[in-house]
Amino acid sequence: MTAADTVAEPDASSAPSTPADTGPDSVARAHAVAATLFFVIGALVYLAVAAKLVEPGFLSGSGPLSYGRLLPVSYAALLYGWLGLMAVAAAYYMVPRLVGAPLAMSGIALLNLLVIAGGIGAGAVAVSVGGQGAGGRYLELPLWSDVIVAVGFLVAAVVATRTAAARKDRLPTAAWYLVGALWWYVIGYVAGMLPIFSGIGETTQNWFAVSILAGVAPAAAGIGIGYFLIARYAGELHPSLGVLGFWSVAALWVWTAPRYLQYGPTNDWLETVPVVFSAGLIVAIVVVVADMAYALRGRFQTVRRSVPLTFFFAGMVALTLVPVLMLVQSFRGASAVIHLTAWETGFEQLTILGAFSLMAFAAAYHLLGVGGYWRRNFAGLHVVLAGLGIGIAVVSRFMAGLQVGYTWVGGVNSQGYENAGQGFVNSTAPIEGLNVVQLVGLAIFFASVLPFFAGVIANVAGAPGEKEGPLDDISDAPVQGLSSIVQGVFALTIVAGLAVVVTPMFDAGGASPQRNEPSILAEQSASRNRVDAENVRGYELYVSEGCWYCHTQQVRAIVTDVGLGPVSVPGDYYYDDADVIGLERIGPDLTHAGSRQPTNSRRLVRAHLLDPRDPPGDGVDAVRRPWSTMPSYDYLSDEDIRALAAYVTGLE
């Protein structure tokens, strides 16, 4: 395709004034508007969560506004409501233009928006108001909600596939990614919600699903958006780089999931896997960038003139950093310092709010036609402030992670043991300023979006979107068959799942006890063998209230964890039916909390749960921690407080 005549971006403000769309494009734009609403909700809630780290008493005293309930609500809104629905919107808008055919099943597609949005919204309310968090990073929605959302994404994938079938033997590059992304959302949801494994198997299953839902799926959607914009505004793609890039991303990303489990109770060989595949993923992203640079050769001014392309390439800059940081996280030496620290949050922000969101904004600006006054006056400011805000937040988390990680290492070497007890003040106090910096960065990021949101509202109120027909002849662009794309997505993901999730469950890897047997700790610990009813209730609360977001239950065989108790083995988690291993130690590890003071006293733990900084009653000075960032659980009933305390003190 030659795009010499389309270097300048179409200006929505010069489009003829027409009524709001009533055709197939309205389906895509309805999804984009809904996605934007979810973004505003998710970003605002995420900002409130960051504020709680600065001031733990902020919005306290209410279960629906607690840290452990708001955080999964923000994840659901941002990952599935914002990025997921925008991926659907982009596929509905762009695939028809790529294949020169109308959107298939447009009526069903519009009704399906209610299914996806309703499932996410109802699930978020159940988590926040009902305290029904299911446990698992990014997978906190109740099972019934997951089923609804999964069905919604399945319908969306079928619609996009049926549309692409109009040119099934010669599907262009952008369509590979857009169709594949929707099927990855389906696979990721199914992989995460099916009750296949328990114990440590639940953990590996969870992170495999996360690598899809918060990794390859939104990345594929974002890259597909970029390829469409380049085809619209720039020039020809390389005849082979596009094919190599797609299959490399598809084949490599999901293998990086075990990077979250370095030094954990898993196989040593499994910890080597993400090193190899993260390095390969760097090459895959470089190939994609090279393909796009090839298409833009001699037309780089197009990026400056096109608001959507500006946002997309800002997202690509962030995306190129992602596999590099994956590789850093995968190295055992680096992991010994940064793992289980705020570094994990920084990576999350770089991907979800940085790379993937900037690419989603590129699609939103294009297909919503946010033009005229809003584009002229705010688009440039939006991308600059969004990048600045996320950059500030991410750097603050990386710096906090390094500081805390080296504090743990240094504390153990000096026998200060800052990884638990009163010594944990040395882990929280030094990063108080960095928590404020994170809040400022997120506030800048959120503020940058408000003019865009106002432009979306103005557009919905009657301003026309961009009017454009199918792309020009794409016969010279790299093409593949639709069936090979869909079958390849499934085959590569299933192979990776068998390797990094299923195989480790049948390989003890020299660990004792074997994975299908409970350890002595699991049998003897009152909170692990699930015999006592009060401990069972406490475990359920620990999961549903999101305690595992801030506390880990894994003791690793490294210097950082010296003093926390015996090293964790797979059998310790035999009776767990949710992932409690954790990802970040905002508070101390609780694996053996019941075997050390003062967390071996139910009375002291109950007082601490009611007010972590200044507990009520007499004789509880031992647990006064004015430096703690832990929220109060005074909104729970006395019975629930007792159950939660029984669970914590029973972790032996």
C-alpha cells in the first residue's frame, strides 16, 4: 500500500457535520466510550489506593473503601474495562477496514458490550461492597463474574473472527494482532478462573493467566493498533519482519510468567525459563519496532503530525523497556534484591498505565474522533503529562524497591533483621517520601486525562467522529491466513501452559515433600490444615480482604529472608485453594507469624487489626507501630476480627 497522500492526519474538526453514527462504527465507538469511563473510574480508584500508602487513615473505617478491596477494583476497571474493551473497540473498528467488509453480527456485538461491562461492574461491586475477592493478582473478581466477562470476550473474539473471514486467506498484519488479542483475552480468562490446581499449582496457574491478561493480550492489541495507524498514515511494511515479529511475540511472552517466582517454592529449572524467554522477547519487540521504522522511513514527520501515532510511539517506547525489565527480574542476583518490593508495582505501572494505556489512547483518539478544540489545545499536553506522570510514579517505585531490598540484605548482615517485627520500620520509614512522589506522579497522570475525557463527552454529545472508509489496496503488505493465526495463538499458548504450569506439578524437582503431598508444616499448622472452623473463616477473610497484597507467605533460601523461619516448600501450600504466596512485602512476611512475637498472641493481633498504629486497650505497647502503613480493619465484626487473628497466629 502507498500512503503518500495520507501523511497528514485526517482532522475530525473538518469533517462534515453529521448526526451521531448509527452504523457499525457506532458499535466500536460505544465500546471505546465505555472503556474510557472505566479508565476514569480505575485511575481515580488507583490514585486513592496510592494515597492510602501516604496516609493510611484516608477513607478508613469503611469496608468498601479499604485498601484490599479498592486495589482489585482498580485492576478490574483498568485491565478489563479499559484495556480489554478498548481492544474490542479497536478490533471492531479496524478489522472491517482492513478486510474491506462490514462488522459481522453488529447487533449482537452491541448487546455484548452490556455483558462485558456488566460483568466487570457487578464483579467490582461484589469485591468492594460484598467483600467477595477471590484472591489472585488481577483475578480477584468472583467466579460468576469471571464467567460473564469470559463469555463476553468470547463473543467479541467470534465477531472479530467472523469479520476477518471476509479476507481469511490474506489477512494483513494489524488484523493478526487485533484478532489474536481477543482470543488471548478468552484464553487468559479461562486459564485463570478454572479450578484446576490448588496450593503452589494455583500460584503458577495464576501467574500464567496474568502473563496473558496483563501481558500478551493488551500488548498484541496495542501493536495491532499501531500497525493499523501506520498503514493509514505512513507506508509499506517489510515483507517478512511483520510475520517474524508476530510469531515471536506470540511464542515467547507467556513463557516469562515464572519470573514472579524466583527463589520461591518451585523448581530451579522453572526459574531459568523466564531468563531465556525474556531475552528472546527483547528481540521480538526489536523486530516489531524495526518493521514499523521500515514503514515510516522518510515519513517520520507523520508521527509528529498525527496525535494517535504520537501516543502509540510513546507507548512503544515504554513497551521496549518491558522485556528488558523482565530479564532483570528473572536474574537470580537481581531478584534477591528487588523481588517482593515496590519494584513489582513499578513494573505494573509501566505496563498497564504506561505502554498499554498510551497505545489504547492512540486508538481512542483515532476512532472517537476527539478533534477540534480538544485536539488542538490538549492532545500534545496530554501525552507529555501522561508520560511525565507515569515516569515519576515508576521511578519512585523502582527507587523504593531498591532501597527496601538493600535494607533487608543489610539488616540481615548486621543482624538487625529489618524484614519483620519492630525492625520493619527501617523498611517503611525511608520510603515515605517516595510514596508521596508516587502519588504526585499518578495525580499528574490522572489530571492529564481529564481534558481528553471532556473531549469524549463533547464528541458523544454530538460532535462527529472521523469519517474514513476501508484502507487502500494492501496486496503488497505481509499477509497470513486467518485459521493459521487463531490456531497458532491457541497452540503456542497451550504448549507454554503445559510447560510452565502443568509439568511442574508432576516434577518434585528435588523439593521435599513432593507436590502432591502435604508437608509436616501443613499438617501441623493450625491455619494451614483447615481443620479449625475459626481458622477457615480467618483464611477466607485473609483472601477476600486482600491481606496478601501487602504480606507474603514465602520464605526463600536467600540472605534477605534470614530470620523469617524455615524455608518454604511446595507441600506447605497443600491445603490452600487460593494464591496466598504474595508478590510484595509492604508489610512483613507472615509465613511463620505464629512462631514469633508479638504475632503469636491473638490478643495483640486483634488489637493490631483494629488500629495498627495505636492499638486500643492496656498492655499492647509491644505492637504500637506509628510508622505502619497497614489499614484498620475496624469495619469487620468482632467475630471476623477474632477469626482473622486466629488465622495469623496459627501460621506456624
